[in-house]
Amino acid sequence: MSQQQDNGAALTAPHEPPYTFTANQGYGPSEATPSSFANTNRQNGQLALDADDDDDLDDIFADEDDETEEWDPTATDLTKNYNRQRQLQDGSSPAVPRNNAQKPKANTFASVDDQISALSKHAAKIRLDDVKQGQDKDKDKADRATSELVLDQRTRMILLQMINNNVVSEIHGAISTGKEANVYGAVAYTDAGAAVQRAVKIYKTAILVFKDRERYMTGEHRFKSGPEKGNNRKMVKMWAEKEFRNLHRLRSAGIPCPEPIKLKLHVMVMSFLGDRKGWAYPRLRDANIVGADVEQQWRSLFIQLVATMRRIYQVCKLVHADLSEYNILYHDGTLYIIDVSQSVEHDHPRSLEFLRMDIKNVGDYFRRQGVDTLADRTIFDFITAPEGTIEMAEMTEAIEQLYISRPQAATTEEGLAELEVDNEVFRNQYIPQTLDQVYDIEKDVQRVKEGEGQDLVYRNLLADQVVLPKKEGTEEQDGASSDDESGSGAALDSDEDSDDSGDESRFEKGRPRGRKHEDKDEKKQHKQAVKEAKREKRKDKIPKHLKKKLVTSTSRKKK
Ligand SMILES: Nc1ncnc2c1ncn2[C@@H]1O[C@H](COP(=O)(O)OP(=O)(O)OP(=O)(O)O)[C@@H](O)[C@H]1O
Ligand SMILES: [Mg+2]
């Protein structure tokens, strides 16, 4: 920070590093400003590369971020952009075309390049080619190609700066390379010289993946302005920010996950989930669970995960939205939640749909491992019930209670079949998220009054928990057997309020399409009534031929 203050002029210079590097002495203030930069407007640049303050990068790219053109991470347009920015700023070329196809021959004005060369002593510390994780060995070559792609100038600069600031000291091989992001292993050396493993996630700005992402962004209040169509870098930055914030929330709620350490544009540094040698914990999918009680271990993991999901929902107010065996790491009986960039808040119009999808993915996976799982609907109710415990140990107990209180265990063929049917019905059910989406409020109120509120898909989502216990032998939704989970909410909290039966704030939405039939009946009745009225009218009607006669006779008389 002091460097920046001491070196006020350099603070705002967009094209020069505020210091120079001297061997064995480290970084000191710049001695001379290259003449080519001398008349540059320094108001907006804020390119100072300060050891303590690295907020500058956002500003370096701020002008570019306002552009709407697509950005190709493989293109070397950065220099071109900077030349253009510079010309625009010093007024030498007010009408520079936006897409100047001509590539500059040398990086004369490229501040990023300058900064990169200023930090070149760190260059050797970025060794992305070391693909060291066994899991990925089979696709070594492709991975390397991808890791090259992801490291454009911009990213390289961010990494160098992070090294300079000792957020990380070295960046090694790819732990994972994917469609949306690459994750690299890194090491940070503490002052005491100890090595701490870190993970660096670099989001890709390639175009294809954005289509997928939009559905997670649109509609959530944190992204009110909506995704920035056509500006990939801005989008990807938002995406990274989202993951960073979501990880914070998870950590604050005590959920095992990486600790977010540093975020810079599309690069996020987090704590490393793995051993000291830099081997990452396996994904749940690859977890090698052994021992005499393997079955029991799998069952406990399932219960642990359901409880974690409830905690994420109730404490973090989030739905993961991409939860599966691929986004959970396993170590020593603990499940670590990762990849929360697409997680949404409750106010996202599709959050419940995402939750239902997560439950399905998790359930499917554990069933494949031979775990006797609970019905999706039971889990959904458990997660969304606002009353009841959010403490892990107590939640475990509550889940055990759900097993006890279910009508039929999914261990027999019959039980499994029933579970499948119920899951199928549940997965196809329409879930209203807000009262606006409730199809027929009057009818719902009526049903709640009749004590059928327990069947509500969304009975846990409204403010008042005033659903009467379901009556014996009530009609089932869509003809399916769905009475099995009527006690699921109660298992969370035995003294569930159910005295305020007349409250209209509870609306049942058990049969969303049911109203159609009722409408038909009403319409039929209405039609019938209209027909009858018309018939009555017709009785007094003068037949056409008589009417004609009358008209002509009267007109004749007038004559
Ligand atoms: N903090 C971490 N510590 C150790 N390994 C990690 C960490 N974060 C991620 N990984 C590894 O990197 C992989 C990919 O991470 P993540 O799921 O966050 O990326 P992603 O968004 O799914 O990327 P893509 O969708 O492009 O594959 C994970 O499966 C895990 O193996
Ligand atoms: Mg993932």
C-alpha cells in the first residue's frame, strides 16, 4: 500500500508498472516513466500493481468489460484493445474502429505485457503442464491443450500477481479440466516456510457454456440486472463471484467445503481439499469405501448428505443446483461440497425445481450403491421444513425417524416399486414457488380446511405452519399412493402447530391440473344454463315468416 501512496503519479498510470524489480532487492518504485506513456490520460487507468492492493485488476479491464463484443480466450487481442483504449484516451484517434483487424507488430503499449514482464521472475512458478493427479492421466494431452487455452494474458497476469502477493507461491498441474473451469493445484509458502496447498479455479470464458448458465442467473435477486448477454468476461466474473460468495456462506454455516481465499475476475483461489502432498480428495463418485461395514458407511453418508442439504437450504438459504457424486469430495467419512457457482437462493424462480433435481441425483446415486434411501418427497419435505433442527447430530436422528415412520421400507421389491412410483409422481408434480403461481387458491384453502394440507408439495414453503393432519382415507393425489410421507414433517419436530386450521395462508396444491376438470364441469353447467335461457327466449319469439308479414303489413299501412 505504501508504494502506491508514495508513488501517486504511477498509481493512475494505465500502462506502467509502478515499480521495477531489482534482483536481490525485490520491487521498488519505478525510476523512469517510458516516454510513450507520458501523455496518457491517467484518470481511469489505475494500473498500479501494488503488492498489497490488488483491486487494480478489475480496473485494468474495466473499459474492456463495457464492451459487448465476444471475447475469445485464445485470441491475442489484448494488445489491440489497449492500443485502442490508449488512443481513445489521449484523443489521438477519436474514431478508431472497434474491430481493428490489424494486429500490432510489437506490444509497445501493452500494459498487461509490461506487467507480465515486470513479474516475469514468477513465470517459472506457473507450471500448468505438470498434470499430477492420477485421475486425469488418461486425458493428459487434451488437458494440457486446454490448460494452455485457459491461460490467456489476462489470466497469466492475475496468476503472476497472486504469486507476487503470495496468495499462492507456485501453481502446478491441473487437478481437473472441464467444460466450465479448470482447477489447478497450488502451494503457498507461509512466512515460516511451511507449504500450504491451495486450489486455483480458473473459469473459462468460452461461449458454449453460457447457455447453460443463464437459467441459474436469471431471476435471482443477486443478479437482478440479469446475465450480461454478449459479454462473456463479465458473465464469467459474475459466475466466479457467485461461487466465491456461496462458498463463504457454506463455510459460515460450518458445511465442509473449500474455504474461499481470493477472487480476481475469473480466477478463484480456495483452500485445497486433499493431502499435504497435493493429492486431492476423490470425488464421491471415485471414493473407495472399504471396511467390514461398507453398507453402513454408505447409509451414513446418505444421511449426512441429506442433513447437509437441509443445512444448505435452511442456514445458507441456498440450493446447490448441481449436486451429485461429481461435486462432492470424500475423505475419511466426510462429504465436502464443492462447485457452488450455480447455486441459487430461495427466491430464484426455479430453486425448488433445482432442489428436487438435486434430491433425485443424490438418491439415484446412493440407490446405485445399494443404500435404502428415503422417497424424494420425504427428503424434499425434510429439507424445506422451516421448523425442526438444523444441527447435524439431531438431523441425523430426525432422518432415522423418517425411516421408522415410513409406511413401507424400500428394501422389498414391493417397497421399491412403490418408492419408484412415488418418486415419479413427485418429480412430475408442479411446484408453485410463490402464491402467484398457485393455481386455484380458493380450492386450496378449502382443501386445507378439510385437513388435506399435508399432501402439499410446498407445504413447508409458506410462512405459517398450520396444516391440519390429513384425514384418514383422504383421496390421493393423481391417484398415486402418496400417503406414505404424511408424518415426515412431524419427525422433525414433534410439537408441530396444527391448531390454526382456518388460516387462509396455507394453500394446498396437491392437484394442480385438477381444476381443469372442475372448470369443465362449471363450463358445462354454464353452457346448459345459457342454452335453457335461449330456449325460454325462443318461446316468445315470433317465427320469421310471421315477423316478415307483420313488418310488411305495417309498412304498407303507413303508406
Ligand atoms: N478446493 C479443491 N480442492 C481439491 N480439489 C478440488 C477443489 N475444488 C475442485 N477440485 C477438483 O476439481 C474438480 C472440478 O471442480 P469443480 O467441480 O468446482 O469445477 P467445475 O465447475 O465442475 O468444472 P467443469 O464443470 O468445467 O468440470 C473437482 O471434481 C475436484 O476434483
Ligand atoms: Mg463440478
